[in-house]
Amino acid sequence: MDQIIVQILNGLDKGSAYALIALGLTIIFGTLGVVNFAHGALFMMGAFCAVVTSKILSASHKVVDPTRTDFLGNPMQVDTFYVQDFFGMAAGQAIMDWAVPIAILFAIPVMILVGFAMERGLIKHFYKRPHADQILVTFGLALVIGELIKYFFGANPIQTPAPPAFTGSLDFGVFLGYEANTIMYPYWRLIYFFFSAIIIAAVFAFLQFTTFGMVVRAGMADRETVGLLGIDIDKRFTFMFGLAAAVAGLAGVMYAPIVAPNYSMGLDFLVLSFVVVVVGGMGSLPGAVAAGFLLGILESFASMPVMVDLLPGINQIIIYLVAIVILLTRPRGLMGRKGVMED
Amino acid sequence: MLGLTKKDSTLLLVVFGLVMLAPFILNPFPEGSAMAQFNAGYPDLMQRFLIFGIFAIGFNLLFGLTGYLSFGHAAFLGVGSYAAIWSMKLVTLNVIPGILLAIAIAGAFSLLVGFVSLRRSGIYFSILTLAFAQMSYALAYSVLTPITGGETGLQIKNTDNPLFGALNPGEIGRANLFGLEMNSSFELNVGNWLFTFNLGYYIAAVFMLIAFYMSIRIFRSPFGMMLRAVKSNQQRMNYTGLTPKRYTLSAFVISGMYAGLAGGLMVAMDTQVGPERMFWTASGEVVIMTILGGAGTLMGPVLGAGFIKYLENIVSKINKDILHEWFAFLPDGLEDVLVTMVYPFVGKGWHLTMGILFMLVVIFLPGGLVEGGQRMAKLFRRNKAADAQDAASKPAE
């Protein structure tokens, strides 16, 4: 039993990342009807927002400290961080430690702007072209973004640690009456799960309970009629693209401490999140979220030693296998709507 | 000629000429000159041009004609490669049986994958093929290690003793064609130029020409017409009483066999295989090649394959020193600015150039380089025609 709980917990953080990316992909597909292969790149850009923020916050300059000398007897030069100049030693250190959460504030406007630029600059011109063209052009964009990141940040993963307050693990088993140290779960992963649950809830609440969201949902159901009612639906859809980009970006920011960001993480996640979207059902938001968590948890179950002994290699292929089975038995995915990408 | 129209025969002859004379054409710069690094006429790269040309021609038969975008074609190439290397390890070091086996196995595998994937279309089809390819990759990498050699892949070792090998104990077998080794070449020195005529290259050339000829025949056949019908309107095809699936599945298998042929040839030229050959980025590469050259055209995929492989092997070698050498004639400040501006796009940054070019082609030239060429030719012709008309309409004085 404790093994099962461990696997469910392990699946949650990866599942949350899948769910967030898939949610953004589905928003874009549901509103604009565009298959966005560059969504993994947006996730990666989010992760690099965290990298950039932590670099900016730890910018330093050298100050000559007359009270200390180095081994040659000259006055020693000490690296001084600008944030510590501004906010004092302790507060400055705290700000640097909390770079990743602070990056959220930085990432939201950046990612929304990136989303606007992408939609207005490129994707707008592809609404009337076939889906294959949309896939190809966004695939090209994903390659270009990946290469740009590689040019500026190098090919190696960049470690971006979580705040020291969240290092270490939570002894989860104790809550359930197990002995100490049976079920350990890193704090940051727990936070990642709650964070993504909040974001998902916020997106759904936004769509469900605001007028803006209502209009967007109406536009998803019947774009033309909404347009005829005198609503500038295109503008709202552009905003939704920005929102989807921000969701992917936030997923990336918070994921940076779990997996050190590098330029190919976007493409790695893209393939899996597409599988997630298709399993959940093209155009269905709850489907995308459910499939994200489902596949994340299934993946971690399949990596249990028992399963790997039983069916060697199952941990590598489980997601694809599930996708194939679901697509063949339930062509619309788990919760797909009728009439979406049927042909 | 060979059942082709006059225009197609000319095309085939041109391609034949280009392929046969490639060692000359691709080596325009003398040895030791500053431009010599742009010579693509060395066997290794020329073989790649042909092999990826075959791969792209096959992909184009599926994507260009039926519009089904497969994101997992590299799996067939990989399966073909594994089949070929096992034939060489166990049966004979002659490449022909290996290549034939590669085609057969890749065909069988693509029949299986196609039968399942073609039940859906559009993005679902792309995802299904991608899923199959990633599964093959993951399995080849881990569980199937006894067959695939896992991460290290397979090579011909000195312990291998093929059935018809006649090797001395401890001798490492080499791929050959009835005793002629694949890497044997004839070198021709003319002045400062060195031309290499490599046996492996010409074997690949023969296969490529056959593949190209078959692709012309398929394009012009009633079968090819049906495939185009699948792309333009499947529903109408259904109403007419035809079964689209039969045609798409045939196209899928044919294109899988092309990929198998490419994989077999790869092993024949360089006797080793690794699972990374099946990774989805490899599938993405053939998509890029085909689109860049021009999907649905005869020459497009070949051009695209050549273009990408040239970028990968030649442009990627340009480094900062070489750039400084090129722009040395400029004033120092300007030189540095230019070098800094160009540098991200060459050398290790060639992927960036490729990505940008690919995007530009998809956005502005959906027909690829071939369409670009046609448009230029048209513009040129129209100008001429317009001139002629102007001249004619002007009253004589």
C-alpha cells in the first residue's frame, strides 16, 4: 500500500507539468483552432525566465575591502551583490534564495507578451491554412527558439535551486499512520502540485465565472455567431493565447528546480504533452487536465520495480502504449467533443 | 523512354547525369584553396546525400501525395538498419542481401504500424506514428538490447563469422559487393583537383536512381492519382465507392520500404547502427527535408535532403577564424561587427539557420525550393514575354 501511495505522489508532479502544458495547448486549440507545436518551447522559455531572474538577482560587483587582505597582502576584493547593497545583507540573501518564486512575477508579463507576439506575428496568418502547415510552422518556431536559447545560454543544463526553505522532504507517511521515513516526498514537488492545482483552478474559474470567460467559451462553441453579435472575438482569442503561453511559462518557472533547464527540454515535453492532449480529447479542457495527471501517475506506476520485472521496458513506453490504445478504442480521446478534428 | 513522357525522361536523365558526375560537380574548388572546405565531393557526404534523398523521396510519396504527415518515419529506417546489420553479421557480408532484407523487414513493420495508425487521420495520425516510433526507440534502447545492442548499438566485430563469409578467425569483416569492398575508391588527380570515385557511392547511386524512377512512375500512375484524391477529398472518394484506406496503406508501406532501403544502405556504407537513428528528431529531419525541398514534387525531397546534409556537414564547420578570413578585406570595426552578426548562423548554429529557413519556406513558399525556382523562372519568362509584347504593340515609326 505504501508503495502505491509513493507512486501516486511521484506521478503527481510530472502529471501537473503535463496537465499545465496540455491545458495551454487545449486552450489554444479550442479557441483559435491551431495545433501549436511551439508550446513546449513556451514551457522552456518559462524555465529560462527563472534562470534569468536568478542571474539578475545575483548580479554582483567587486568592492575593495580594506579590512581584509588576500594572500599577497593586497586589500581583498569581495564580490558584493547589488540586491544586498539595496536591501541589506539578510534581506538581500533572502531575495536571492527566493529567485524562483520571484521569477513568477517576472514570467507572467513576459510570457503574455511572448504569446501576443507569437499570435499576432505568426500564427494569425495560419488560421486558414491546413493543420499540417500549422504543425510545421510552429515546429519550425520551436526549433528556432530552442536554438536561440542554446546560443544565449549554452547547451548545458543550468541548475536553478529552489529556496532553501523548501529543500528536504516531507515525511508524508506519518500523516497516514505509517512509520517514519517510509513515504518521503520533497517539499518542492508538493508545492509544484499545489501551485499547478491553483493555476488550473484559476483558469477554469476565469473561464466559468467571468463575463470575459463566458464570451470566450461562447466563441469556442460558435465563433461566427459571437462575431455577429458585435463582439471582437479575435481580440479575446489573442488574449487567451497569451494566457495559454503564461500557463505554460509558469509551469516552466516552477519546474526549473526539479529538472535543470536546458535548450532541449521544450521538445522533450512537447511530444509527451501532445500525447496527453490527444488522450484527453482535442479541445476538452477537463480532458487535458485529467489525462495529464492520469498519464503522469501511470508513468510512475510503470517504473515500479515490480512492473519492470513483470514487463521489461514498460516504464519507457507506457504513455505511448496508452495513447495508442485510447486512440483506437475511443477515437475522440477520453473527453473529446463531437465534431472537433473529426476528419 | 522506360514508359515515361518526354519531360519526365529528361528529368530522369538530368538526375542521372548529376548523380553520376557528382564527384566532379560537388568538388568545384581546388585542394588547399580557401574555398576547399565547401567541397562536398567526398564519399561519406555524397553517400549521405543519396541515402537521405531516398529517405525523403519515400516520405514524399506518403506526405506529398496523400497529405498524411507521419512523425515517425525514422523508425522504419532504424528497423531496416538493424535488419541489414544482422544479415551481415550472420549470413553474408555482401550488401545486396542485407539491403533487400532491410526493405522487406521495414515493409512488414510499416504494414503493421500503418494498419493501426491509418485508422485515424490528421493530427491523430501524426501522434500515432510518433508514438509507435518513440516506442520502437525506447524498446531498442532498453529491453531489446539482445537484438539491438542497446545504447552502444551494433557493429561488425571480429567474433562475427557470417555463414558465407570465409573469414579467417579474428578478422573483422567488411561490407562488400561480391568481393569488392564498399570503401574502395578510385582517385583522380587533375591539376590541383582531387576527385574520388567511391564504389559505395555508386551502389547507392544505382539504388537512388531506381528509387527516383519508381517515384516518377508512381506520381504519374492511376495509383498516384488515387493518392492525390485522398489528399483532396476523402469523403468524395468514399462516395464514389473507393476505399481510401487501401491506397493510403499501400502508400505507407511503400514509403516505409523506401525508408528501409535508406537504412540498409546506411549500414552498407558504414557498418554500425544505434537506436538514436529512430529518435523522433530523426523523423522530424526528414519532414524538414521534404518540406524545404517541396512536398509533392519529384525533385523537391532530393534537393531538400541535399540542402540539409550540406548545411549539417559543411556549414557547421565554419568557425570564427574562417569568418575573419572572409571579411578580412573590410575595415577592422566593420569586420568584427559582420563576424558577430554572421557567427550565430554558422558553425554550431547551423540548426538555427535550418529552423529559420524552414519557417520561411513554410510561411512564404508552401511548395518549397522547387516552387521558389518555378516562380523565379515564371517571373523571368513573364518579363521576357512582356518585353516581347511591348515591342510588338509599339507602332513602328
